[in-house]
Amino acid sequence: MKLYHHPLSGHAHRARLFLSLLGVPHDAIEVDLKAGAHKRPEFLALNPFGQVPVLDDDGTVVSDSNAILVYVARKLGRTDWLPEDAADAAAVQRWLSVAAGELAYGPAAARLVTVFDADFRPAEVIGRAHTLLGRLESHLAGRHWLVAERPTVADVALYSYLARAPEGNVDLSPYPNVKAFLRRIEGLPGFVPFAQTPAGLTAAA
């Protein structure tokens, strides 16, 4: 497998993290976003949306980080990470939708402002981040993982941007359950950290 990624992309880290947790051999190919490599014809042939990550599994090309999580788990028959039970499968899908929605337009967007100078309204996206964090804090009360008694792709999907939320000026200190959840993921065998940047609250620390 080949994984096209960028070290500062939380979406790309999501895919790298899952491959590492499962011990899947792969070649990590860095895409130089600053140089516009993701907009060149050879990359657009892999992903017409011009985004990382992209997984090339011997000619089977999968783009979108959540799709990569599902593809890898399904191909390897890892029902521990992608449950087949109807209720658990639906719950996982719900959290993948949160990763693509509330997470992307909250903590991820806040980080895009400080790390990539994105044109979002900081107060608005930080407010969305705290709304999501409050819901997660309540959901994680008395439980270790989002869906099951073990980690699933849902937990992987939320990790990267939650862990680096302080880079977007999103304070995690009011959310002890969320912080404990992040530490549990970081304690899993095969965990690989997401690159840190001196931005937001990280710069002030």
C-alpha cells in the first residue's frame, strides 16, 4: 500500500494512525502542499478533489480519510475495529459523520486559522469546537471509547483534530473525559503521534 499524506494534515494523520495501529506495511509518500503538488495532474489523477490522504492499494485508489479507515478495516476483516452488529455499525457511522461535520468545522477549522491562515471566523469555529467538546465530554462519562468496549475506527477518526485543538486556541482543560480519551488512544500499541506546531495555545504555553 502507498499512502499519500502531509504531516500537518489531521485527515492524513487519521489514515496513518490507523494503518500503524493495525501494523499494515505501507509506503508513506509526502505530498508537498505548499508547492502545490496536490493540484498537479499526476495527483489529480488519483484524487480529482486535490486533497490528502489518498491510499493506493495495488491500483485500488481510495481517497477521503474516513473512506480509507473503512476500506482498510473491511479488507482486513477487522470487525473489532469496524463492527458488523447493526447498532454498533450505525453508531460508528454516526461518529464518522461527526468527524466530517462538527469536528471538521469546529476544532479542525480553528486549527486551520492559526496553522494555515485559513479564512474562517475564529470566534465562530472556536465556539463550534466547544459545543462538540461539551457533547463528547458528556458522552464519554463512564465509558472509555465512543462506541464499544474497545476502540473502533470512530475513535481514530476523532483523535487527530481533538488532540491538536489547542493549536487552534481551543482549550481542552475543561474536558477531563476527552483528555483521558486522547491519552487512551495514545497508549494503544502502534500509536504514531500527530506533528505539533507552535500555534494558538501551544505557542503561548
